[in-house]
Amino acid sequence: MLIWLCNLAITLLLFTSPALAQTNIVERGREIFFEEDFDGNGRTCGTCHPAEHNFTIDAEFIATLDDNDPLFVHENDPENLGDLEDSFLLREFGLILENVDGPDSHVFRGVPHNVGMSISINADPAHLGPTRHAVGWSGDGAPGDGTIADFLEGAIRQHFPQTLDRIEGDDFRLPEPDEVAAVEAFLRSLGRQEELDIEAMQFADQNVDAGRRLFLGDDGVNRGCNGCHGNAGANNSAGFNRNFDTGTRTLSQDPGLFGANTLPPDGGFGTEAHGDGGFGDGTFNVPSLVEAADTPPFFHNNSAETIEDAVAHYTTSTFGNSPAGGGPEEPDPFQLTREQINQVAAFLRAINAQENVRNGNVLSAQAQRLRGDEATDRIREVIAESEDAIEVLEGAATGRFQPTVPQLRAALGHERRALSSRNDAQRNRSLQQAQDMKTRAIEALLSRRVASR
């Protein structure tokens, strides 16, 4: 009897521990995020934020989907949902329709990833207000107080309805408070929980390290990136994610970017009429760059195809003439040569690959504790992280990533064997071997280990 009571006490302690409770709520949030359609049109949060594609979608990924995928409900139910999306802009450019400025106006925007939100949504209260989070491309991606908790409700109303009447109870149901809390916990668990310290880094390749120094504003350049993207994240030195008008909103009117089309004017944050058309004050959030290189295309309107293109934007007159670039009276774009642009991009690719490995190893450790389909799904996410790391490094216009890429490829082979293994012990050995190899691969990338703060 005493032994039974002791075992019961231990069991109760385990199931009421804060760590276990947090794990449970995160897993509950994961389940809701990927499986719950809220009595709507069949879409889930994972329809536009798939885990295997960095929690975002783009035209290349969309082209791999079956025509019956819930993403295309507007095509499969044109009578009720025909105007939910623009098929051309969705399929060709990965742009979704958003009614952020009200039901009678809309904009087309790319799908932002959900990774690293716990350290990137701390909006500047002087601009967006005391409660609003930096969610959505301009801080207007959620109704109500604009918090991450409100984000789910906004997504359901916008993207999940059975008809465009959007009547609660008929076209969808809103989440219960426990569902909101679980999804928020899941979103906050994704990706980095700490900032990098890029001043403490030193890369083995001289071009990559030159890009790091340029990013910091060293080596005599007129401007650095670190002021707005502190440690290549989303926050400034005060810890706030601020909004800026960098001229990217004007690119939506360039038919050379969007075929014969131009996009409706997008004024960014707010609903006041903008002088150049559209609604808003012209500003958009600062995205984190650590996770950027494997989530192209870039900017809110998907107007930059590669990370090199995104860096190059800041050397143009479009940026120079924008408020963030100094304006028409005193334009001050970044003075970077093509080689320097490629060096900055190589640095961003390197830290992205480093984050792929770090996050992949976290997911691998989770997979080793799981069984069945849950383990299989997590291993697929691990594989996706490794594939991303290889792809972003091999896509660099400058920089040599030897022996990092061959080591990552070897690790990927172990992860694929783990996916096909039916023996848990063999599966976990393969995953652990891959973890060790990827850790060594990143050590080869850096000539000094990365510090976090």
C-alpha cells in the first residue's frame, strides 16, 4: 500500500509539473494548428503555414499541391468562395488576399512565417500602441487589441469561412479560450528563444565574415543593418520591433514584378487613407533575418526573389527616397558594391543554416521521445531543416562552405534512414548520428563558437 501511494504521488507530481504542463499545452496547440478547421471551409492554420516549408508558402511550394488542397477552396467552391483569393496572384506569386483595411478594401501579401515569434513580436508601443504585437506584415494582422492571441481569430474570419458572408456560427466557429492559449503557446515555442550575438561570431570564410562586419556597419560603410535588425533579428537596441517605410510598398505598382498586373496600393499599418493610395501610414514591421534566407521571396509583397535581391533593395533610389532612407530631400541609401551585397547575403545565409541545424537538433531530440506518426512527422521537419541548410548555403553567390555542406549531406542521409526505420532504437541512433554530424558541420562554418545572450 505504501509503495502504491508513493507511486501515485510521483505520478501526480509529474503530471502537475510546470514543465510537463507547458509541454502538453504546446502539443495541444500543435494539434489545433495543423488539424482544426473551426467548422469552416476545410483550411487549417497549417494550410498556409506548413511545418515542412518553414511555416510559410510560396509559388514554388504551391505548385506541388494537389488541386483539391484546402488552399484552393475558392476554386473548388466558386459559388460561395470565388472571391476569397485571386488564383493568378496566389499560384504565380504566392500572394494571399487580406482585408486588413476593412471588408471593402483589400491588399495582397505574402505569407509570413511563424518561426521565432517569441522574440520578434515586441512592437514599439509608441507606434502601434501599448498592447499590439508585431504580427502580420504591418502589425495589423490581428483584430481587437492586435495581440498574438487575437491572431487566431483574425485568421479564422479571413481565411476559414464557408461563405463570404462570414457569419459566426454559420460560416465558422471562433476558438475557445483554451484553444487560443494552446495555439499561442505553440507559436511561441517555434524557433529561436534567444538572440544571437553576431559581434562575438567569426566565420571561417573571409567573405562571410566580411558580410558580418558590413552588417554591423564596420569597414567604413555609410550605414549598417544592425540598427534596425539587432543581431540580425527583428528588434532595435531598445528591444522593440519597429515599423518603417522603406519604399517596398511602391514596388507593388511595378508590372515588371507581377507580370501584366499591379497590386492594389498597400499603405501598411492603420486604416487612414494614405496619400499615395490605399490605407495606412506606409510602414511595415521589421522581419527577423536569422530565419530569412530559406523563406523567400521577401518583403510583404514578395517583390524580392532572393536574399541577395532583398539586400540590394537598400542600395536603390527607391529605398533612398523613402522615409527610412532619408527621403527625396536627403536620400541616403546603403553604399554597397555588388560584391559587398553578396557578402552580406552570404552572412545571412550562414546564420540561417546555423539556425536550421540548431532547430533541427531540437526537433530531432523531440522525435526520439515520440512514437508512431508523431515521431514520423517530427522527423520530416528535421529533414526539411537539413535540406534548407544545404540549399541556402549552396545558393550563395560568394563564400565557400567546405566541409560544412558535405557534412550536412551525410547527416541528411542518416535522417532519411531514420524516417524509413521501423525499429525505434535504430531510428534514434540514426538521428543522434545526424545531430553529431550537423554540430560538427556548423563548427566548421565558424572559426569561433557562437555566443548567445
